[in-house]
Amino acid sequence: DGGITQSPKYLFRKEGQNVTLSCEQNLNHDAMYWYRQDPGQGLRLIYYSQIVNDFQKGDIAEGYSVSREKKESFPLTVTSAQKNPTAFYLCASKQGNYGYTFGSGTRLTVV
Amino acid sequence: GEDVEQSLFLSVREGDSSVINCTYTDSSSTYLYWYKQEPGAGLQLLTYIFSNMDMKQDQRLTVLLNKKDKHLSLRIADTQTGDSAIYFCAEIPRTDKLIFGTGTRLQVFP
């Protein structure tokens, strides 16, 4: 079955550490997105990529980095510069206008 | 500008209809969407409506679009406990980035 796989489901980060969240899709979608969700809030766009080897900053890109070396993969690195990284992170992909397909999310907690 | 607003909470009795409302500001959006998020999960696309339509029905779901007032609603008939979740409306304006509302938490009680 086609879909988006995010891993891990839960991730713990120590202060000052970089961590990388994985997002893989086998839908052959060109565009991929990373969103952050905080409790009781909507989704905020971190980074997006319309095509391989190209990506753009979203509304809250500071403290995050991405790469898009393969069409199937769009990993997100949460760097030590992100001062409040505890959140639920959602990856999505899109082809055409029929909505986005979302992964099941990664919950990141700073310990 | 791009802004999507929803009320935060809705509580309904099982078997009643639920109506979740949404207002948006960008009239350039071609499609408008409703997503459902269950606890600890990703978002599931429930339905979408093309901007030149007024209404779309899909089983228990009815979407109404009032373009003049930039108002979108989702009606769930015969609401069940399994419908308890957060519901997000979303639009894709000319920027081609999906803009989400804050989400409405629907609670269904017996």
C-alpha cells in the first residue's frame, strides 16, 4: 500500500543535541512538507519541497534544516538552535490538488 | 492575507448532527479541505470541495461553501463516538501551501 512513513514515533532529545526525523513516501509525489503542531494549536509550516534538490522555508524555519536528495525522502533535522522543540511533527506529501497525504507523526520531547 | 479560523470546541450527543464552521480570508483558493485528526495520529483527509461548488455530500458528511462570506462548514449526520476527534479546515491559496485552521475538537457524548 502507498503511503507516508514517519519514524520514530517518539523521540527524546537532550538539550544541545541535533536530532533527525525521517519521512519516506512511496506515492511518487513531487511535493513534501513538514509541519509542527503544538497542543491546542493548528499546524505551522516549517519547510517544504516542490521537487528533488529544492526546498523553501515555511513560516517557522528557524532552528530546523532539511534535505531532499531523493524524491521519496524528506528528513527534518531539529538543531540545537531550536529553543523550544517539544512538539508533534507531521510530514505530508502532495500531487495535484487533491489534498495532502499525512504521515502518522513523530512526537519529540526535550529531556 | 491568509488566515483560517475555527471555533475550538464542539460537544454533541450521539445520534445528533454536528456542524463545524470555518472562515477563510483568501478568495483565490481553488480547493477547500476538511481533515480529521484522532489522538496521537496524523491527519486524514475527510473530504474536499472545489471552489465553484456550493455543496458536496459524501455519506454522512455534507460540506457547504459560501464563497461570498468565505464560510465553509462540515455537517456530520448521526454523529457517533468514533467521530470524536479534531477537525481542521484548510485551503490552498495562490502560494500553493496548505493553510490550516486552528482545529475544532469534537466531543461526542452518549
